[in-house]
Amino acid sequence: MKVKSLMTKDPVVIELPATRSYALELFKKHKVRSFPVVRRHTGEVVGIISIKRVLLHPDEDQLAMLVKRDVPLVKPNDDVKKAAKLMINNHYRRVVVINGENKVVGILTVGDVIRRYLSKNEKMRDIEIADFYQKYTSVIWRGTPLKAALRALLLADTMALPVLDDEGKLIGIIDETDILKDSEVVRTVKSSELVASSEEEWILESHPTLLFEKKELKLPNKPVEDLMTRELVIATEGMSVYDVAKKMTELHIEQLPVIKGKDELVGMIRDIDLIQVLIKRRGK
């Protein structure tokens, strides 16, 4: 199967030069986790900007400094297997599709593979998820403040965290989009005192101050349980790749807690975990 049969054509891109605050507004508007970045006058691909990189660098407003440039690239006629390998090996959820002139013509995401292939392939009914799900996962307590929750998400390098109650029972799940939807981008003015550059300047009676304005993401003063998703969609070890892909597609979700018994959390199955089956089957 070719990349062009599964990719999303003509994706939204960000043109450089651009600012961090502009990117934040786009992330909130389109509710996605990353955008291809191109040069304004030529349209040539530069890299990808993710919401995670923007959130991790609040003091850098020039987007060019935050763009990840060594991103996986494929052509429309490349095999999907190649794209899947690039995603897994580079820990990337998407590959940028370019033409012969190095211009963006599409983007292929893990979600595209799930929706347009795995959830429609009946052969996937015979393969269980037991060999693919993440058996070690970070968790978070329901009373954790949102600022701490966002930091935990970023440090854990994960899309979502299962939420536990005081007794350690699974009661919900929270991801970056849950946190972003109740946030706002605000303007702040900060000052920085200028340091004297010569021995003579110590005689100045006043200390010159540089004022600068920036935009930051302001999170509400709420605990995780106020924004988490409570209606859990779960998976079990015995479920098939097909069934999990189907759930993800129908409910527009990217990961499911995996439980054993009634409510014992044993791991997480992510959409990027599922595409491993594509490589293994096609590699035989």
C-alpha cells in the first residue's frame, strides 16, 4: 500500500517567520498536536512544530528556534511500511509527505493508518494486542493541579495519563488537549534590569530597565479531576488489533487503558503501538 492512499492531502502548515504565540493560537483553533513548518516564500519544508516543544520553551517566542528540523520525510509513492518504520524508530506520530521539489503535499499520521487501514482490515481480528501495549505507564492522582499535570505529561513524554483516586483505582484519563481546552493565551509584561557594562556606569543613580511583552498559556486553578475524561474506554489483553483500532476510530481517541479483571490497570495501548503490527506482518 502506498503512502498517498492513506495520507491527508494539503495539511495546514505554519510559514516562517512566525511567533510562538501565533502557533499557540493555531493549536487551540485546530486541536492538533503538530504542524509542518515551511519557508514562506518558497514553500519548502523546514520541519515540524509540536505543542509539546512550544509548551516546554515558554521564554522563546521565535518559532524558528523551536522547530524540530530532522523530521522523517516520505514521498507519495513510498510504501506505508517505510512510513510506519520511520514513525516508530524516530518516536514520531507523523511523517511529512513531500514532492520532488521538497514541498509539502500531505501528512501521514498514526491516526491515518489506524482509521484508513487497521480499523478496516478484517485480518487484524486474529491478532491480539498483548504483544504491543505499554506495560509500564505513568499515572497521576485526581487532585493534582493542572500546572503540575501538564509538567507530568511533558516529562513522561506521553500523550495521556491515567487518573487514579485515593485508593489507586482508575477513574479517568487526561491528555494535553483536555488541559488546553480550558486554558487561555494571555499577554504578560516582564522587566529585566540592564547590567552596567563599564566601571564608570556604577555612578548612575537609576538602574535602566528593559520591558518586554510575551504571550503565555494560562491554566485555570483546578485539579485534574475537573477536566479529565471520566467515561473511560478500556481495552483488555485479549482484544484484537482490529477491535482496538475500531474503538479508536469511532470514538476519536488515541490511547486506551488496558485492564485486567474488573479495574486493575496493567498498561496503556496507544495508536502508535498498534502500527507495529503493520511492520511485522508486512515484513514476513
